[in-house]
Amino acid sequence: MAKRGERTAACPCGTGRPYADCCAPVHRDEATAATAEALMRSRFSAFALGDAAYLRHSWHSSTRPDRLELDPGTRWTRLEIVETGQGGLFDTAGTVRFQAHYREGGRAGVLAEHSRFAREDGRWVYLDALPE
């Protein structure tokens, strides 16, 4: 069930779609991310919304941290997908290179990462970051 404002509020992941029709169903476990890029977008939205439980749920069991505490002073503002490799509907692994923009202490910053994703129990999960 969509919360007040969810129907019209833009999804933080940058698709331009309302949050209620984009990442919200994935966050609520009513749908799964169809591709590695879709999972990356849902994870960015979870960071932007402070949903640590979803972030842990979408992390591969072999690399998932025991606890995850998000910094309330970091505001995630925009996601740029730079490139994707595999990670499609029929793949079992994929990569997404992205830039996540944020504000912290009044300053703008960018987190750049080349992430690996894999299917675990039939659904896409975040595995780890490739070394740059």
C-alpha cells in the first residue's frame, strides 16, 4: 500500500517514475529487481531513504555485513549509471559502474564505484565493489 505522497513523489533512483511505482514495491518485498541495474537503483533509493534493512536484504549472504548503520548526516541526492555489463533478465552475474552524488556537512561529494551483482536464490543481490 502506497504511503501518502508516495504516489507522486519522484523515486530517488532517477528513473523519473513515482517512488510508489518504481523502487517502493522492491523495498517492500512485493517485487524483485529484474536486472542488476534495477537492483542498483533500488539500493541507491534505500540509501537516500535510510532503509538499512532493505540494504542488508539486498546484499549477498557471503559479503553481507552483520550490521549496517547509515550516516544520518549524508543526504544522497542523485544517481548516475555510467555503464552496465551483463546483469540482464537471463544472466546470473553483472556489473554496474555508477556515481552516487551526496551532500554531507554542506559539501557536495561523489561516490564512484564499479559494483558486482549476482543472483542468489533467484534474485539479484549486491556482491561487492571491484577494485579500481
